[in-house]
Amino acid sequence: MIECVSNISEGIRREPIAGIVEAVARAGCRVLDVHSDVDHNRTVLTFVGEAAYVERGAIALIRVAIDCLDLTVHQGVHPRFGVVDVVPFVPLHGSTMEECVCLARCLGETVADRFSLPVFLYGVAATRPERANLANVRRGRIEEVAERLHTADGRADFGPPTLHPTAGAVAIGARGFLVAYNVLLESRDVPAARSIAAAVRESGGGLPGVKALGLFLESQRCTQVSMNLTDVCATPIRAAFDQVAYEAAQRGIDIRESEIVGLVPEVSLINCRAADIRFPGDLESRILERRFR
């Protein structure tokens, strides 16, 4: 079994999201979770299946997204450069990272040929060391990506040297588990949120395996520290929450609540109760292994 955690640049309109989910299910995949966010204007769709079915589901997802979404009118606080922004494959039961790399590269070539879409390989599937980090692939968002496509260093792995007019580009890759985890602050101070994010992320000397952004959420009228935890053994969810809470307290800011995007491996919730991280829902329902069973 292989997991695919696609990120789609639409989190508001229900009809296109439902159409994309239906296309994946009809391709023979099991949809485990759909998480949409209004401020990020983004949907994270988690589905699983054997390699052939997951590839078919990813192609169906991209086809429907290109048909019904338009990046030129998209607005959201999350970085993105395509209507289907990211398509990562994660090895689960009986599969290997090598299979996921092969799947990512095969899908990339197919998508580029079929939809005239620039495809960047990232993560373990990257063909260039600097593209292992997704942030490097998307650096500067869509405007700078469009300029770099014409250069030798910025050329896509597959597809044309120009962005698709409405669908942009797509990053397809293979990776291990990644936890998308957000902490909402009782504050509208964006510079403070960015300062907290800079303090907790690994590149700023913070926690290992943590990437973080400070954002303002219009619908919530508050700021958010939006994190990706790429090494949940080194930094589980409780450790990330505690560090954000500590940095916020240093600035006189309280925590409102926290949010788990999609599903997470059970190991990321070691020694963690919902009350410990001010999570308003049921933590059990967010565990990948339990949803999978």
C-alpha cells in the first residue's frame, strides 16, 4: 500500500473539491481524509492503494483539477505554484521508498506529456540535490518559478519551459511521514507570529525537522504558526506545541488552539493528549494507522 497526500489549491468551493475526491475514489483508491482550509484556500486529500491504483488516482485528480480550477484567480496565504501544488507518495505496508520514487518519476513524465504541465521532482525522488527540499522548488512562488523555467537551473524535470496558463506547475515526489501542524495565537501581530516561526524552525536554530511560517488568518482574525514536522521522532507534535507556546509566552501572547492537517502517524502523538496541545477535536480520529484499519 502507498499513501498519497495531494495538496490542491482550492479550499473554499465545495463542488470542485467534491469532484476531485470522487475522481480519486472512482480510480480505485481509498480516500482516508479530506481537509480544506478557507484562509490557506487549500485542500489536503489523503488516499491509499496499491501503486497502480494510486498512480491512476493521481492522474484523475490532476485532470479534474486542471479542468475546474484556475490558479490566476486563486488567493490564499499558503505558498503554492499549481492548482495541484504537491503530490507526494509515502510508502506504507509492503511498499518501499524505491517504489515510491519510481512511481513519482513515472507519474511526472505521464502528467507532463498528457497535460503540458511543468513537473518538478522533489524529496527522495529529486534528480537534483537542491530540489530535495520543496521550499527550494517553490522559492519565490509562481512569479519567480516562471522566470526560472527558462534557465538551465530552473528548468522542470518534465514538461514545457513555461507554466500552464491556468494550472501553473506541480511538484511530484516521494518522502517519509510529514505532519502538517498549526498553532493559532491569540494575537493579530503578524511580525510576532513570524518571529515565533523563525525561532522554532530548524533553519533558524530551533527544533530539528521543523519548517514554520507566521501567517494571518482573516476568517479567524488571528495569527497562526503553520508548521511542517518532517522528523516526528526527533520533534513530535507535543514538542512543537510546547516550543511555540514558550516563544509566544516570551512575547506576551496566549495560545488559542492547535490544528492537525490531514492524518498523522501514531508515533507523532507520543505522550500527547488533546488538552496538552489545546486540540479541540478527537486526536484518535487523526491517527493514520487507525483510519487505515
